[in-house]
Amino acid sequence: MKLNYHCKNDTGKEVQGLLTKLRSAAEVIKKKIYEADQKIEVLLNERAIISESRFNKEDFMQYVCNDI
């Protein structure tokens, strides 16, 4: 019976280890999503500014050159 308990205990430790790794991976994913959301916010603001601005051809070409 002790052998059986020992196996269950090892399985419990293994499950705990997997859960710890899963939590860590979830935190990394959440961080990456947050960073992507921040980039999207910046780009949406830039888009709004561009959409509301009046550009002539020279202004537009300068913007494209700066972006490249």
C-alpha cells in the first residue's frame, strides 16, 4: 500500500509542477497580449491623427519615408 501512496504522491507533485508551468505560461501570454494592446492603441491614435489631418502629396511622401 505504501508503494501505491508513493506513486500517488509523485503524481501529485507532477501535477503541481505542470500547473506551475501552466500558470507561468499564462502570465507570459497575458504580458504579450497587454504589449500588443498597447501597440494597437498607439497605432489607432496615429491612424486617427492621420485621418483627421489634411495631407498634401509632399507631407504624405515624407510620412512614408519616415516610416520606412
